[in-house]
Amino acid sequence: MARCTNCQYKFNTKELLAVGVAIHGKGKTCPNCGVKQYISKDSQHYLSLGYVSLLFVLILPFVIKLSDKEETIW
């Protein structure tokens, strides 16, 4: 599971999916320390592949990594 880059808070699946579907640039604030977290550049590549299947949704929480900076794919 993904962890906050500042305090190592372990995001649960619901919180992690909220980060994944957040509008570009919004991110999600860590409930523990308040630092805004974004999906890392590497994890954005996984999401941009377009593999939307039940298997992908099940492993998504274990693949996503977070970043404290907004990163673009390109």
C-alpha cells in the first residue's frame, strides 16, 4: 500500500482511490500530517496504460506510489 512521503502514513484503499481519481493538480491531503500527496510519475504511467479490468483494479492499490510534488507524465 502507498504511504505518505512525509510521515509514512499508510493510505487505505478508499483514500488511495480518491487520490487516483482526483482532478489533475488537486492531489489529496494526508489525514495524518496535512501534506498534499500526488500520484508519482511512475504510477501515472500505470494508470495511463488504459488496462481497466477487474484484475487491474484489484492490484491498483499495491502499484500506486505517492509523491509530495505534482509530476507530469510528459
